[in-house]
Amino acid sequence: MLKIFTGLVSAAFILASPALAEEAQHRQLGPHVHGQGTLDIAVEGKKIEMELVAPGMDIVGFEHVASTDEQKAAVEKAKAKLTDVLSVFKLPAVAKCKAETSNVENRKEVHHDGDEDHDEDEKEGHAQHSEFHATYTITCEAPENVTGLETIYFANFAGAQLLNVNVTTSKGQTQAQMTRDKPKLDLTGVM
């Protein structure tokens, strides 16, 4: 069952967000868009896997890799907020969900201008940014009662404006957006 679920999650993330397939240590894609993050959700049985990717500018107000003590503290504070997935992304209480795992990283993101040697990432001329990458596993006793998702993500992070949400379940795939003005997502009939 776990193999099937892992395969579903992998396929869901690759289908839902091709950028994830390209990402290893850093991205080699075009520039990220400030204010926009991605939330991928894959559901199988009672398990919900979530993956959040957002530019550092959205989360901590700067896009470069943290270098000062103040910036490093801001990164750690943001990571602590993002770690509590069921506080940031609220599921209906009747679904009886519990966070199983949570991993939040602040990664360096490098954009290449062409067919240059990737070993030269650290040299000037390459745009370096940071992004937050969080993965979560949640178990719900009554997943059929997950009829919505509400977030305080926008209230917690001043630079965040929009989340592109991709949901994959046994019923198919759904795409939606959550914004500051619309921090709730209706999942009726999706589960």
C-alpha cells in the first residue's frame, strides 16, 4: 500500500507541478514569481501528503540567502511557523486529522542564464534566491469529511499573495488558487 501511495504522490507532484521533477538541490528554471507559491496535495485513503514551495521574499521579506543574524533568526521563525501544518492549513475538525511528519527547509535557488557550466553556481552573474520548501504527512480518521481547507498562511507571511493549489485524489486532479482575499478552498466532492 505504501508503495502505491508513494507512486501516486510522486506521479501527482510530477503531473501537478513539472518544476518539482527538475528540482534537486536547486532550480534551473526561469525566475520565480514573488507573491506566488505552490501547494501540492495528494490524498490516498487516510493519508494526505502536502508540499509547499514559496519564494523567500514571500515568507521572510528578502530573497537572498540569509547572511545576518537578524535574517537567520527570521528564517528560523518562519520555519517554526510553517512546521505546524495543521495551524497553517486548517482541515475540518470532523475529519479528525493529525500531523504525522513535517519537514521545512530554506533552500538556495539558482537561476541559470543559459547553457553555462552548473559548477559555477557560486560565481557572480547567477541570480541566487532562497525559497522555502515544506513537506507534510497528515493522517485523517475520516478523510471523507475533508470538505475544505482554510489557511492563515497569508496572515503569517506579509509577502505571500497567492497559492496555486494542485489536489490529486482517487477521484482525479483539481487545480485552484488561494489568495489573501480567498484563504478558503472548497474541497466538497474532491475527496
